[in-house]
Amino acid sequence: MPRMPQEARVAVKVWDLPVRLFHWILVLLLTFQYVSGKIGGGFMVWHVYSGYGVLVLVLFRIFWGFAGSTHARFASFLKGPAAALHFARRLLLRRAVPQVGYNPLGGWMVVALLTLLALQAASGLFANDGLVGGPLAALVSLEVSDRVSLFHRWNFKVLLVLAGVHVAASLYHWLAMKDDLIVAMFTGVKRVPESAARERREAPRDETPRRVASRENASAYFASSWRALALFVAALAIVYLVVQRPA
């Protein structure tokens, strides 16, 4: 099937700073989690601390998914299975409707990754490696801690597979669809078809967006950095209270 004609693209700001910082700091922390887990020994203490960092980031991203900028909010990109499958078919045919924010598949990838990350960080609180245990490991029996530790190891393998799929999808968008998502996550700016950018600029707020496949907002809203800081501090406080052992 022939490809659709390429439309001229324009630069549009999509990703706010909190989303971009979350993404790349998480990449660094997960890389350190993998390396420190493989090395073991004295690195396991730092493995635990970096796990706290992952939990803080996941909590913050969940908060930001409800109170953040337009394209960071779950309501702006989550669609049903039918929409995701429809987009997947068109994506493979290289005829997918260009999206300003997350596409229907990318939206569910965000949810899947956040779920696995939350399970990974939460299970790490109760896990042990025989030498170093999570801060809450003493609250459960050794048998339960060992089972959680096994889940912790297998869940990380699933997480790595899903992360690999995420990277592969980003490369496919870049090479096949000429949609460089990787650079956009650094700069916050995407190059989108001119018609998509024009819709977002010109459509009235009470008008239903034409690109209903991703429930994109016609007018993007960028939340305050102070709000992001407040939500991050809240996530940090919650994790701090959780990891403190009861007296």
C-alpha cells in the first residue's frame, strides 16, 4: 500500500520540563539499578537508595498525570483497546494519523511502564539479597521476603523487555514515520504536520478536536513549575514516611 503524501511540519511545544526530567532521570536510575544489581555487594546499599528515587519519580508522574500539563495528563491520551489496535494497524502500514501528544499505543505504554515501575519499587521495599534487605523486609517473614525478592527479579526482566519495546517503537517512529520522539523528549518540541498544529491553535475550546484518535486538546495548557515542585515534594515526603521503619 503506498504511503500518504508527506505534509510540511512545524515546531510545536509539547512536553513540559517536568515530563522531560522525569523521563531522563528515570533512565539514569534504571541503568544504575541494573548495574548495581548485577555487581551486588556494597553496591546494593546504593541500589536500595536509587530504588527510593524510582518510587518518588513514579508517584510524582502519577500526580502529574492528573494535575500536570495538557499532554502529560492521562485524560489527554488514554483510549480503549479498539482505538489502540486501529492505530497499530495504521502505524504498521505507515499511514497513522500524526499525533501532537502521545498516540493511543504510546499512552498505554506509559501506563504499562508506570505500573511495572511501581511494582518494582514497592516489591524492593520488602525484598532481600541475603545481605541487604529493603527497609520493610523486617515486617514480613523471611519466606515472604524471599518470594517478593523472586518477583522483584522477574518483574525487572519484564520491565527491561517493555523498555526495549519502547525504544524500538521510538526508533520506528524516527526512521519510518519521520517523527523524532527521542529529540522531542530532550527539547520538549515536536515537529508535527502543519494541519495538526493549526487545529490546536485555532480550534475553539468548546469544539470537539478532529483528531479524536488521541483525544488531543485543541489548546495546550502548561502547568506551573511551582505546582510540579510541590507535587514532587509531596511524593518525596510520602516515600520518606513509608521507608522509615516503625519504632
